[in-house]
Amino acid sequence: MLQPVAVGTKKLADYTHICGRDLIDEIHALAEPLQGARVVQLSATAFGGGVAEILYTLIPLMNDVGLECEWQVIYGREEFFNATKLMHNALQGNPQDLSAEEWGIWEKYNEMNSRELSSGWDVCLVHDPQPAGLYKLLPEKAKGWVWRCHIDVSTPNPDTIARLLPWISDYPEALFHMPAYVPEGMHGRIHIVPPAIDPLAPKNMALSPEDASYVCQQFGIDVDRPLLCQVSRFDPWKDPLGVIDAYRLVKEEIPDVQLALVGSMASDDPEGWDYFNATIAHAAGDPDVHILNNFNNVGAIEVNAFQSHADVLIQKSTREGFGLTVSEAIWKGRPFIGGNVGGIPLQVENGVSGYLVDDVETCAARSVDILRDPALGKALGRRGKEHVRKHFLTPRYLRDYLKIFTELSA
Ligand code: UDP
């Protein structure tokens, strides 16, 4: 019932010209003693959101350097995903905890999935809280266990984290994006490792300005007028309504500005559609606000085109685990404005490689600054891209994982 995901192939050598030979050599050296290691990665969905995005790159590269790595998606029905969505929100600070019944549902599906998982793995790498119970339930299925937390648990709902803690605290290795995200009471080794983006994936590969604007045009964007753009799920914490408010303030100063809100709907996110509709309602029929999702044929190339073409890229989150969209945006060399929360400040140095903002008004003011001064936007974008190149591309992330696998097998 665990669904294997086909990930295709990628070659680490193709990244040499982007990341430099030293890093590539270091990765091969680390991979040498791990040849043939059987690694299974478990996640809740193969579609939508940051985790899926990362695994489509990381797993082929692990295979390319000699590991035998597989990705399996756990089995779950709506009742499970409703419970895990609540858990996700509560762990990021929402006051509503799961009911006893919902906790029971979470446990029931973890038990089912742990029974279904095959044995004989060298490493089982579990992503996020949805399948986090597997280690406790059947630890003998793998020699080494790693829990990768992708969310911000710095101020969790106390009841929710207390209830989850016994399930996660004994993982021998656990990874978090930032020190602040590590819950108290973890007993294993803790690693602070932010994720990364794939510079060669269709979403991030170099696209010519002509191709980018050609694609945007097909979605009704007037490519001769300025464009603000945010790419993210339709979720209260991504604050698309705040982006619309900021756009309205910009429009008072620069009347021909347009806004594109591009968002994918994830199969494990039942709230997404409600919030998508709320976003449409908030835009109130403004013809210069373009609200698009993957059901309108907006896939990776289209996201790339919007990010490559936009004059200002925004990620106005009020809460953010890491925010892969931030590195994705900055990698396009376009000026970026983001909420000063979660992993966003790791990726943007305020005033140097973009702007960090705390409210709608500042978001609008910085957008106006950039739109009025293209040289400023260019300089921010250029510096941002170099920062991402150094810190947030997949080969660096692959190296960090190989180091952890080495520790596990020691
Ligand atoms: N994404 C996408 N299409 C969209 C919106 C989002 O492909 O319309 C991708 C986005 O490019 C990024 C991921 O979904 O790779 C979102 O990851 P992030 O860490 O920004 O946020 P999460 O959704 O995991 O909270």
C-alpha cells in the first residue's frame, strides 16, 4: 500500500559548472563507503509542497552517486490527511489541537503503514510528522532511522507537541532547518540543515527573457507592464490576501502594475481549495490580479516563467518552515521581498539581496522602490543569486545527508 514514486535520473556531474568541482569531489568521497546502501524515504505526498519538490531531485542524485534509494508515499485517506493537516497547523502554533479521535486516526494509519513497509533497509528517512510514528512502531525494519522535520516547530501548540514528542524523540538522527525549530526533549543527534533547490530542474533552469514573457503572455499577463508575483500554496500563512492588499497600495502609486498569484494545490491539503476561493473573493474581480493554479496548467515551467519575468517576487509569509519558493525566486536573479519569518531571513539579507518586511505597507513601499529603480532591482537580484548558489542548491544538501548516513553506519 506504500506507493513507490518514480523519480527519473539525474547526474551529479551536470552540476559541476554551477556548484564547483570541490563540492562534487567531496560528495563522491563521502559516497564511496556508502555504495549500495539501501535507503527508503517516506513522505505523505508525491505532489505539491516543498517535500515532494526536494525528493524529486535528491533521490535521483543519491542514486547517481551509488546509493540504492527509493521514495515511498504512505497510505492515507481523507480522515488521515484532515488529522495531519490539523497537526501540521498546530505544530506551527495553531491553538486547535487534534481530538482524541483524530490522534487515534493518525496512529491507526501509522500502524498500517509500518506493517506495510518492507524490511532490510540500511536507512529509513522519514519526512515530517505524518509518518513520524513508524520508527517507534517497527524500528527493526531499518538499521538506521532519520527524521526530517520540514516545518517550523519553534512555538508549537503545547498539547500537540507533548503528544507527538514520544513518537519523534528517539530517532537516532533528526534534521531541522534552524536551531529554533528543535523541540525540547529530542534524545538523538540533531542536525541543522536547511533544504535546497535544484538549479537544473525545469522550475529553476535558465529561461531566456523572451521565453519567460512568451509563457506569461499566454496566461493573460501584459508583459509590457510591471508585474508582482507570489508563488505559493493557498494557505493563510502564505498570506496571499496580504499580497493583494500590498498590490493595491502599489497600484495607487503605479497604476499599471499587475499581480500574479500562482499556487499549486497539494493532494494532502484539503483546506487549500477554501483558501483559494477566499483569495479569489478578495481580488474582487480586479482584471490585473491573476490567480492561477496547477489546475490551470501552471506547472514547473510556468512557475519558472513567472519568476523569471516578474519585476518583483514576493513571499509575504507570516509563518514559514523554510520557503523553497524563496530560493527558487532569488535564483532567477529577480529582486525579492519576503516576510521576516521562518527560513526566509536565512535566504535573504535585508537590503543586500532583497528585502524583509513585517507588514503590508512595507511590502508595498519596497515594491514601489524597486519598480521605480530598475538598477536597484538588478543589484539585489544579482547578489541574491550568488547567495543561493553558495548555500541553497541541492548538491550541498546531498553532501549534508551523506555525512549523516555515514554517522549512522559508523
Ligand atoms: N509550487 C509549485 N507551484 C505552485 C506553487 C508552489 O510548484 O503553484 C512549489 C514551489 O515552487 C515550491 C513548493 O511548491 O517548490 C513549495 O515549497 P515551500 O517550501 O515554499 O512551501 P510549502 O508549500 O512546503 O509550505
